Amino acid sequence: MADWRSDPSTAFIPFVFIDAIHIKVRDGQVANRACYCAIGVTVEGKRDILGIWPSSGGEGPKFWLAVLTELRNRGVDDVCIVCCDGLKGLPDAIATTWPLAVVQTCVLHLIRNTFRLASRADWDKMAKDLRPVYTAVNEDDARRRLGEFHDTWGERYPAIKGLWDSAWPEFIPFLDYSVEIRRVIYSTDSIESLHARMRRATRARGHFPNEQAALKCLYLVVRSLDPTGRGAERWMNRWKPALNAFAITFEGRLSPTDQ
């Protein structure tokens, strides 16, 4: 496990998903600890779990900066897009580590956070009204569509406008990309699927006596993923069109040998 957590990584990774999961660890008393996870998608289309980093408290941008700096020290010199949730301060940590990286808010996270501010009875209608926003052809079109959404729902749920306004700078990069890239970066499903498996394993144990025990459990989950290889095969079907779009959009960042 220690060797895996310190392995050198590919120098260039087009796309990285990052997110944290919370587990219970007993250290004097039982408390939630954030475990930071990162999945990189290589030029060849392989989804590589880059590591798991436990912290002593909740999720924060300062610890994310340490995680990303470690990845850079392990050899990840350049990343095109980093997809993450809307944690405040996280874009600054990413920009410090990889100045050329584009920070992309997970669109699915943004939609889910929108639903949390609304009654469940309205979710289906809101989902239909939000679709024109994230399928818009450009930022102007998306802004107009979002205005129509607020005209319909703003009076009933005024907090939603503030949510979208604060997330807008990290949402709009999504609109600059082709459909092939949008399909890949629309959500953090890859890392959410990993977290679902981790939660299943940790929930059965309640809490862990120490950090090392928790890490061992999470590492065994990583080792057991996709034993048949079917998940990787399905991903590759989505990745090849996206790779061609990446090569055009980020011209010069993907070397001929990488392609």
C-alpha cells in the first residue's frame, strides 16, 4: 500500500477527478475524517486511482493543496482539466499546482445542490428546465437559459440564484468544449462510484480504531475494482472521441507520442 501511494505517475494527464469521502475513526473519540481521492485519466484512456490521503479533520483547500503538490512531486507535471465539487478555495489550490489547468465544477454536483434547495415534488420539472442551461451552445445562450430558469423558480427558491452565481466561473468552461469532452467531464461518476464502494466497505465496520486500519480497508476496495475489465472497456468507448477533441482543444499539450 505504501509503494502504491508513492508510485511515480504519468507526467501528463488530460483529466483528473478529485473529491473527498468521510469515514469514522476512533482517536480518543469517534470522529469523521476526510479521505481525499484523485482519479487521473491517462492519454491511453486508463483510469488510474492516484492515491488516498487521510486528514485529521474535514475537507479543506489547504489539505487539497498538499495532496495536489504531492501528485506534482510524483511526476504529474501538467493537467488539462480538473473536475471537482464547489469547495471554496479549491480552484486557487489547483491553479497554484497546475497553472494551465482548467477548473471545472462537476455539473451533476451543481444540479444536485440545486435540488437540495427545492421541494422534491419540483425536481422533475426543475431538471427539465435546467437541461437547456448545461446543453447550451455557448455562455451567452446558457446565461439566457439560466435567466429563464430563475424567472420560473426564483421567487419560490431565491437561494438557487446565489448558488448558480457563485458557481458560474467554474461552470462556464464546460460550455467551451465539444460534445465529446462534455460527456467525459459532465460528472464525477468515476470517483463517486469508487466512493460508493468505499462507503459500503466502511459502513459494515462502523468505525476504525486508527487511521492505518481505515487506509488498509480503502486500499483493498481499490484493489478489488473492475475484476472483469468491463468497466474499463465501456469507458474506452467514451474516451477515444474525447481524446481527439482534447488533442484539438489543447493543441500542443498532447505530444505526438502521447496521441
